Amino acid sequence: MKNPENKEKRLLTLLKQHRSAGTVPMHMPGHKRNCRAQYLKDLGASLDITEIYGFDSLHGANGILQEAMRRAAHRWGSQQSYFLVGGSTCGILAGIYAAVEKGGRILMSRNCHRSVYNAVELVGASPVYLSPQWDPIWGIEGPVSPENVKKAIAENSDISLVVITSPTYDGIISDIAEIANVVHAAGLPLMVDEAHGAHLDLSPYFTGGAVKAGADFVVQSLHKTMPSLTQTAIAHVCSDRIDSRRFSVALSIFETSSPSYLLMASIDECINYMDAKMFKMWNDAIVENKNIFSSLAKLHVLGYSEAVPPSSWNRDPSKILVNTRFCDLTGPYLGEILRKQYHIEVELAAAQYILAMTGPGDTVNTIGAFAAALREIDHMCVSCTPQSCLPAPLPQRICGVYAAKRGRRTVVNRRRAVGKISGEYIYAYPPAIPLVVPGERLDREILEYMEMQAAQGIALKSDTGHAPEQFSVLSPL
């Protein structure tokens, strides 16, 4: 039952009232809300407190934070919602830790974020991978098909959790409703990493969300697509297939015990700020520029190009993908032109496309500036025959991540790495989706793929910082 005393209160209002009261803070943090240093004033330290009387506690909330999280659950339609101040990462770690017993098996899409792989390692689980569909024209990964999920479950009777990423980093949305039906028919819970989809199903303009589609556990990054501070996220327990008590305990392990009240106030205010007008203005700012996106002749925008039509996949229209395969530019080169000549910074420059993220903070003018820059560049670039666009090869798994990361390792150059077992993750960041997982074989195909990526300007990263010139591999026994 709601507490009448806190019914109309919001965390930010309470923080401002506390600041005005002039209470002497004989407690953390050490700046004591004294903003004599300009950087503290700029950062809002006058509202920065710790868990003191009257402000509730995130881990064990029963006051104003509990009410704020109840409002969030009502907004998205979940059973219970949890504020996350460690990004979606801490929610993913806690969710998998709570849902999978040590040594269990997880059915997961191969394009999951690095945090899912970290969670698999922490619980000592064994992954079974689902390969998303592939669009060879646009060069992007698509949705996970319900049929593949059903087939994988039938072939692996000991699966304890299914994890899907939707939307993808590129904004492609899987049929979560049908996947949920398949997963639930097998008596399993479905977890969706919806870090890029906090805005879905809150308006008629952006749809395809996982909570309403029947997922059992959903994690969203508010800071990615909604008007909230970086690092803010939210987790939703949507059914009894996920034990909320176990998740709360797990969250207390992976999330800080000293959560920022500035970040939590940002989450609360973001939820309060969302309304139909905000989503309409956001959508209108995108639609207003559709004629420019549709008119490009050599660059092609996903969903707008008549010359290169998209697949039938469901997609998030807030993300703007610009394909460079039909002109003399690469994704990184287009990103560089936009940065240096137009002062526009895009979210991602992949080998043969760029990704521009829009958000509620955008206007017709900001998206218009991006569209106008594309039009100018489109006039200057030269048409060419597109090169082949293949998905990253899937390396063969030889041993588990835990064993690989704790085995004896040595560093070898690229030539000597062929056939060796990787002792580290290798990935492009963003989006931090592993190309190689520890315990997988570095065969010639994956090494050549990484070499091609590097030649196209993609910066590859690894745990030890060696790739792509050197690799940390398992030493022979």
C-alpha cells in the first residue's frame, strides 16, 4: 500500500528542500555540499547526499525510493522495477546471477553485450549460442528468430535461461512476443537486454518493447535513449518466473552500496517527464527530415532508401543507419568527415555504415543539421559497386571461459596465433559485442576478418590491449 506522506513527493524536490533547510552534514560525502570549488558547483554537489534519515535506502527501499520504483513499474507495466545506478550492466549481472545456478546452461544470442558474457563467466555457466539473422546488403545483424529458439531448446534440454538482445545496437527488434511463447512453453524464463529500448511502447511512435511482449526480466538503459543522466538504468521483473527476492539480493552484490542520489533523482524525474508530447516532438523531428533521407543517391538510410530497400525486420525508427557500401566512403571515413567538417559526432562508425542515435533532446534543427550534412556529402562522394558484406565468423569453442581466463597464457603475434586458443575477449567498442570469447580457437578465418576490420578503420580491443597485432593465447601444457 502506498504511503500517503510520500504520495506527491519526488526525490529531487526532497533534495532541494533538504538543501534549503541548512542542515549541518556530519556525514559523507566529503565535500559536505560546500561548493566553494567551481567544479563541485558545476556538478551539482549541493544536492549530493548519502543515505541519511528521510531519504530511504535503495537496497531495502520502503519510503520515497520505493514509491518512485512503484511509479516506474506502473509506467512500463512490470511487476516490480529497480533503479540501477551502475548502468544496464549491473542489472544484467544480477539478473543472470539470480536466475542461473552455478554450472547451468544459458541459451543466448551471440550478439549479446559483453556484460552477458561476464555474467556467464561469473556463474560458471555454459553458453549455447543463437546466431541472429544477417542482412548482406546493409551489413547488419537482424533479429533472433523464434524458430531458432525453439530448435535450440529442443536440442538442449538442460537450458535454464534464455537471453536475447532486442533492440540490437543498430535498432533491430526481435519478435519477443513469439519468442516468449516458445520459451514459456518449455517452462523457461526469458531475459531481454533492452538497453537500447527504454523508450519502446511508451507511445505509438516507438513500439516493440519487451515488457508488454511477455519477457520475464528486462533491463533498460535510460541514459541511452531517454532524458536521463549517464549511468542511469532500470530493471523490470515482469513475472514470477524470476524470483524478485533473489534478484534483490544479487543486485546488492553487483550494485554499489552508496548509490548516487543525483542519479536516482535523474531516473525519477525522467519517468515523470515522459509524456505524449515529448514522444511526438521526438518523432516529428525525425519525420520532418525524411525527404532528405529519401533523396540521397549514393549514401542510403535504412528505411528511407527506395534504391536499397530494407528487409522486413521490425526496427526502431529513432536510430538512423547510413550505409556507405554504394559509394567511395567507409563508415569510419564518413564519421570523420561529419566530425571534422560539420562538428557532428555519431554514435558508431562501423566498417560500411554509421549509426546516428536520436533522442528526446533532439529537435528538427539538430536532426536537420545531420540530414543536411549527409546531403552535401552525398553530392560529393562517388558511386561504386558494393563489396561483399559477410557476418563475422563464429569461432569454435574448445573450452569454457573460466578455464581459458585462468589457464597459463602467453602473447603471440598474428602469424603465430593461427590455431591457438584465445585467452581473452576481442571486440570492437562500441558496441562491446565479442568477436572472440576466451576458450575459442583463433582460426585463419576469424583472424582475417579482424584484419579486414582493422584495415577499414575499426579499432579492435582486447582484455590485455594486444589485439589485433598480438593475441593472448593459452600456453601448451
